Amino acid sequence: MIIRGVLFELDRVTQSRDGKVVLQDLSASLPRGASCVAGPSGSGKSTLLRLLNRLADPDSGAVRYEGADVRERNPLELRQEVCLVPQLPALLEGTVEDNVRYAASLAGRDPNVPRLLDLAGLDASFAARSADKLSVGEQQRAMLARALAMEPRVLLLDEPTSALDEDARRAVEATLLHLRERVNASTVLVTHDLDQARRMADWVVRLDEGRLVAEGRVKEHLAV
Amino acid sequence: MTSSSIHVSIADVAATLALVGIAVAVSFWRRADLERDIGIAVVRSAVQLIAIGYVINFIFDQDSLWFVAALLAVMVAFGALQARSRAKRVPDAFWPLLLSLALAAAVTLGLVVALGVFKAQPRYLVPVGGMVIGNSMTAAAVALNRLGDEVSDHARELEATLALGATSTQAAAPLVRRSLRSGMITLVDSTKTTGLIFFPGTMVGMLLAGADPTDAVRLQLILLWTLLGSVALAGLIAVTLAYRNFFTPAHQLREQPEP
């Protein structure tokens, strides 16, 4: 495992949602490569992820991407470079290919749809399938293909297997691990499952009730 | 009441209270608990219409377009306030509603005068303006009510689209489309069925007043088609201005207010 320099830094970040403090004075780093944010439900993991591509801004503190405050970046360009795959499937109306092409068009790309589906673990026949006729696992993969269509430098994965059964979870994990070998993108995975963190990431930031519990190499902090 | 001209006596009006009595009886019998509301509605409609009757009479006597403009401005302001109460889930809905009603009324009346359909005189502008503002208010209120529900129900899809780097305009486009459609569809449908399933108010009024049915039909068509334009304009302006209030300048979805 190689930790290749800092990708994201959170500097004394506090964030509230619905009037409740979700992240409190949080400072942490996420390096390039495969990272994860782990913690129990309600610990602020998904809130943290939304700060990384400016789907929200912190109430106080700063989030830096490659050394620069994300608020200095154009949010639209940042989100195409740092692409978030949401926790629950949220595809647009139309076919899987429509979804992939929509995302690619936002980033000004001409997508190779069969390749993108293959990267996400779907065969080419899924291109013409209606998005609302897919299983939850297939929708999750379609969202991954859609995100990959933007050729992002960073993929933010919000609990990508939380709604899946055991077999589907294993399959999605295998796809994500395989993806690391085929695509040159860093990943930040949010999970409540420490075993999944061990399997999927090299670096972990552990949260509990919006505060940092630990951060460092998975081998050291999540040793079995 | 005669058949050749409009002359409605107080006794005629009072006689129709029998129908109000039926409404009260139905509500009481089936425990709909609307008796008090029906009473308020009857009193308010009487007071408001009598008052506006005097106001219109005064404006007709003055024969000044400034008074017409003042009356329509008041109607626009009250219309926006009324519509806001229907669009509670839309942040700061008052200003989009006010602008939508004002622009819809100004453009619609400006056009019908410019096209020579109506003369720029109080006796035309006041009733047509009232109809335009009333129908525009309903359309804008329905559209914004739907917009609030759409954003609330589809917040996840909205954020997922924003997460791809879409602008708030791109992300909200399907919701804006459905909301606009929702605001316009009632009038479009009633225009489709007019003459078959119901007779619209203007036509009924003219027929009762003894007008030639052909004239009544022509005037009704003019008003229906004018209203289609004004309702479309009001809905478009209201949703186009209001959807922005759900987003920050950085294309982030704001936290939803409690309805």
C-alpha cells in the first residue's frame, strides 16, 4: 500500500443539519488512493462526504482539495472532478444509457457506454434498460457507470452496498476493487462496516458523533 | 329580472340565499362542518363584491387609466399574498408571485389593447384585468404548491444530479416542467370542454343580459384564449423565479423549510 500525498484536508470543520451539529471541530486528512470514512449511523460520514465536492459548505472551518480551499473552486467543475455516487439510487428517468450520456454531456465528454457499463459490472444489454426497472444493486452499478462517464479524478462513494444483500454486496465490492486497477481515480468510501473498510481501503478516518476517533493506515487502525 | 337587459333586484339576490340554505343543510346533515365557513363565504362575497362594485363605479366615473392601474396593482398584491399561503414550501414565494401576476397582467392587457381587441378604457380593462389576475393567481399558486412538493419529494434525485456537476437550473428542469404543467392544466382542460360540459361565466352573463349568442361566444373565446396566455405567463414567471430560492449561488440545495 502506498499513501501518495494529501488529497483532502478538513481543518476544524463544524457543520449542522436541521439545526443539529453533525460535525464538530473536525480536522482530518484523506490521501490519494483508496480511503474510507467509517463510523456508526449518524456519526456524520455522509455529511463529511458532501463537503468534499461542495454539495454543502461547512458552517465554520475549511475543506481543502489538493491544497486549495474548495470554496475557491468553481463548484460545477469541482463536482465533475470529484464525483459523488449517492447512498441510495437516484437515477433520472430514461434508460441506463440516457443516464450515462447525461452525465457525460455535463462534463463535455463523449462516453464509451459499453466500456463504462463493463467497468461498473454491467453487460452492454443494460444500456437500453429503463432505469426504474433495475434492481437496487443494478441501480447502484448504473450510478457508478454514470459517475465514471465524467472521468472523475476522485470518486466519493456513499455507503454503496448498504441497501444490498450479501451476494450483491460482494459483487459490488469486487467491481470497486477491480475498478481501482483499471481507472486512475482515488476513492473515498463511506461505510459503517469496519470489515468493509478493511477490505476496500488503505486509509481510514473514523468518526463518532461528529468527532474524529482515529485516522491513519487501515493496517494500523483497523487491525483484526 | 327581464330578458332584454340586466336588472337584478335585491329581492332576486336574496332569493338565491335559498341555495345557500341547501349548502348549509347538506353540510349540517353530513357533518361536513362547513356551516360557519359557508356563512363567512356568503358574507365576505357580498361585502367584497358590493365594495368592488362601488370602486368600479367610481373608476368608471373618473374614466382615468391611473385609477385602473391602481386597482389592478392592489389586486395583484392581494393575489400574491393569497397565493403565497398556498405555496408554503417555497422559500420567499411572495416576490416571484407578485412579479408573475404583475407581468402577466401587464403583458396580457398590453397585448389585447395593442391588438385592438379591447379599447384602453376602464370599462374593458377593469373586468378583463380582474379575470386575468384571478386566473393567473390560481395558476401560479398551483404551480408553486406543486414545485414545493416536487422539491421535497425529489430532493435525493436533485442532489444526485447536482453531484454530477449539473447547475441548479439543469437539475431543477424536470421539476419546473411538471410544476408549470400543473399550473396550466386546469385551464387547458376546462378550455377543451367549454361549451360541451359547462358554459363559462362571461357567456352565461351575456346570455342572461340578453346579448346575441354569437357575440357572447366570440367574447367568451377572446377571454378564454387571453386567459390561456396570461396563465401560461404567470406560471412560467412564478416557477422560473421561485425554483432559484431552493438553491444557493454555489448550486447547493438549501435545507427545506417546514411547511
